[in-house]
Amino acid sequence: MKKKTILIVDDTIAILNILNDILEDYDVIDATNGEDALQIIEEENIDLILLDIVMPNMDGYEVCSRLKANKQTADIPVIFITAKTDEDSIAKAYEVGGADFVTKLIKPRELLSRVKKELKMQDMVEELKLLASTDPMTKLYNRRYFSKISEYTVNLAKRDEKDISIVILDIDDFKHINDTYGHHIGDEVIISLANILLKNKRKSDIVCRYGGEEFVLLLPNTSFEGAKIVAQKLQQDTEQFVLELADNFKINFTISLGVAYVDITQPRAIEVAIKYADEALYRAKNSGKNKVCY
């Protein structure tokens, strides 16, 4: 398992050395001022920060405030290291977003205990985020996450002047599959399709279970023609796939797909594209199924 990465920010070398010794089981990065710390946090994947309050130019309060104001870094837990133990200083540490504090009369076991507690809490937060954004059956992103990531992807495409396309697809005759073979087989079909989608996706593509037997693909940096090729390959791969179950039982299934280009210059770009892709999917369903419409 990958070691957690802890950033220690303190302008006293002796304190850095002590903390490095105590935290020898972690990957530790040192910084001696707030400016360097913020730069490191931009470049590295930091799991927890031990942050001195009193530093020249930029104190720990300001560093923490900047971190908490940035969506990308707001969730990184900060434990303040301080020689100040008066109530006002400690209260301010919590007000700017600190998770905990330790004094500079460092007690190794206490420090490790507090670090482990915050890292465990961070793991729980990440797990809850994952549960909130993924479909439990397929492990794909869910519709709620799609709403968030699609808006971000459109804004990115506007900035970089890149194409986006969208594909909506649906398992053909899924009710018949459930009614004939049982819901447990229907679940296996859904999971198999999710695996086909994952096998074909590029790193930048976003694949979501949109609901029931319906899936949506958001394809950044993809022209309308490129999206057609993606959809056709998915249709063909699914048609050729054989789901092998217990007792040498095998089943085939097909999908219908609708493709649309996302016009990022228009308001509600994703919403409109979904509407067009959905209409294309409807045409595919009503003109024989197992095909792609645009």
C-alpha cells in the first residue's frame, strides 16, 4: 500500500528534523516557509499538513486560509504546530480551518496518534465521496457525479477550444432478459456492459451509469465524427460479446446508441446535447435496435 505523504511546514530546522524522525513511516516533504508550501501542494499529492503558525512573510494562518479557499486543497487536513497555547491563538487555528494542533513541546506518541486520526478521517471522507459519486453495482460514476463533471468538462473545453461529444446507450430488450432469465442475470448483463465500456474508454472519457440499463459517455477532445466511431465500436463489441454463466449457460445481448455533439458555445450545452442524443437513441430503438443513430 502506498505510503501517505505528509508536508511539514516550519522555519526551524531542528523541529523539521524531530518531526521527520517521528514520522519515519510516512513519505515526508519539508518546507521552511508558506510560499514554498503552497507551491509544493500544487505539485504534489499531499495527504496531511503539519503547519507552523509563526513564520516570516506568510504565517500559518494565512497558508491554511488559502488552502481552505481553494476547492482543490480544501479537504487536506491541517494540524497546526505551535508554541502558542493561549485560547485566542488556538481558536484562530480552528477558525481558519485547522483540524487539530500540537505544541512544539512535541510528544512523539501524541503526535503520531493525532496524525493517524486525521489520516483515518481523511480516508473515511474519500470513501464517502466515492460512494456518493459511483454506482455500487458497476463501479461506474453515477448520474449525480455526471452532472458535476460535465459542467467542469464544458468549461475546460471552452477554455481550450476543444470539441466534446456525448453518447447515450441502452441495453436492448432488457425487460425481456429480466423476465426470461431473472434479475440476477439482468445484473450480470449490466455489469458485463459496464466492463465493455471501461475496456474501450480513454483516460479522459467519462463513463456513467445514467439509470437502470442506460449509460452515458462524455467524450472530451472528440469531434462528432470521432464519437460516431466510438459508438459503432461499442455496438460491435457488445454484439460479439458472449456472457458465460454457470453450467455452460451463455447469453448474448445488444445495445442501441445515440450520438450528439456538444455545442459549448450555447447555454445549457450538456442538457441540450443529452436531449439530442436521447432522441437519436429513441430512433435507434424504433428502427430495429442494435444500431447507432446520430
